[in-house]
Amino acid sequence: MFVIKLKLETFSIKIIERSIIISGHPNVKLFITQGGLQSMEEAIDSAVPMLGIPFYGDQFNNVNKMVDKEFGLKLDVETMESHILKDSILEVLNNPKYKKNIDRLSIISKDQPMRPLDKAVWWAEYVLRHKTTEHLRSPTLWFSGGGISRFEYRKMKQFISLQIYIIVISTTVRSQSIIDVESLIPQEPETLSCEEMPYTFSVVQTDANGKQCWGAVTTNACKGRCDSNEISDWRFPFKKSNHPVCVHYGRNRNVVTLRHCEEGALPEAARYEYLEAVGCKCQICSSSDTSCEGITYRPHRSYPVSWGY
């Protein structure tokens, strides 16, 4: 059931033949279509401007071509509203360019060496005269008994070659990327060293009222290799070693103010004291040697961020 509703007139039609609507009747001013190919061909033949509302398949492409040639407008069924439909209808009816463009296209499409009926009769007689049309079939159509296989018809040779090319290029790029990344990985030093190195760790302190202050602290500590074992004073506090390790000469006491605090936090939560290494050396540690005890921090502080703890 297809219903056209107007304020003063209502027409209820079970099936509407396109040829009835757009067969050149002078009262047909606009054709609203979903964008089917045959519908548009008949509208062009009758020189009727169109309003396209595509739903699926080739309808979108057909309606887009109609809009490009400016003999109709396109509406989106998902966003279409009554006022949009009304404005679009009035635009096509009142703007003369749509009718002018469809008239020109209709004239061009009808300019043929013979009438369609005469052409159909000629081809029917042609088949009767020659008994076959196999000589008219393209050799590229494998399904019509042509001279190429389905493999060739689908251009599988080119497709497989392209896939192999992509795989080779991807493998080459991936291998080069691995080489580039490996070149960025720090290599083991050829000579042993023990020196001060900065690292950063996070600190969180809580005052008597439960308010917190937090921040990041950067300090110096001794790190390096004195023999085949890479041990620093951070990882080797209060321990006895049978091989030389990298330790500090002395330590300085530093104080920082944590930058971030909860509202109402006491000053004691923001003030943070820590010891920083001064000078580094290699030595064998004993259980009573305080120079091997490492830098002392409060128990609630976190491990250095830059060391991955």
C-alpha cells in the first residue's frame, strides 16, 4: 500500500506503476524516488526532476550522481523530518535549474541513431539470422565460456603478487625497526666506573590530621661497576661484601618542600628531609662499615621512579 496524503486530497493506490507517474504527463512536476536505476532512467526520459531518498545498494551512488548533475536533491532517511522534506520539495519545484538540467539530460539521452523499438526489433532479427550470439561475448567472461579461467578473471595472480610484496616490505621494515631499537639500548660500558647519578623517587607524607602532601624528589646516589657485579649503595645497605662495590665518600642532608598538599595539611607534611651522596668510590664493605649503608630514607617513601621499583 502506497499512500499520498495531502490536506485536501488523499489518493490511496495499491501499486503505482512508474510509467503511469512519469510517462510525460504535464501535471507530474516532481518524482520522489529511492534512487533505483530504472526509476531514474524513466524520470530522465520524461524530464521530471527528482528528490532522492536512498536506502541501500547502488541507490546511494545513483542519487549522488543526480545531485552532481543538479537535476534533483538528496535526503537522508535517518535525519529527514517533515519540514526538511517540505523545504526540499519546494526547492526543486521553485528553482528552475533542476527542470532545466533534467530537460537537457533527457534530450541528450534520446539523441540516438534509431528509436529504442527499432533497435530492439533489429537485434531480435539479428539473432534469428545468425542463430547465436557467442561471437559477441567478451573473452574475459569466464562464466560465458570465454578463453580465460576464473583465476585469471579474478586477477588472483596480481593479488597474490601484491600480498607477497606487502609481506616482504613489512618483514624488512620490522627487521630494520628491531635493529634501530637495539641500537638505542644502552650497552655495557667497556670500562668499570663508579660515579654519582641522579634519580627521582616519589614521596608521600601524612600529618597528624591525616592530610597528605606529595611530590617527586631528585637526588644523587652512587651507582656503577667496580667489578663483574653491578652493585650500588642503594641496593647494598648494611651488608658485607666479598667484592668491591660502588659507595659514597660522604652524605649531605637536604630539605625540600613537597609541592602538592591537600587543603588544610600541616607544614610538617610538606617538609621532607633526605641524605644525598657526595663523591663515590669502590671498596669492599664490612658489616660495620657505615659508608656502605646507603642513603637512608623514611620507611613510608616509595622506591625511585627512574629505577622501575
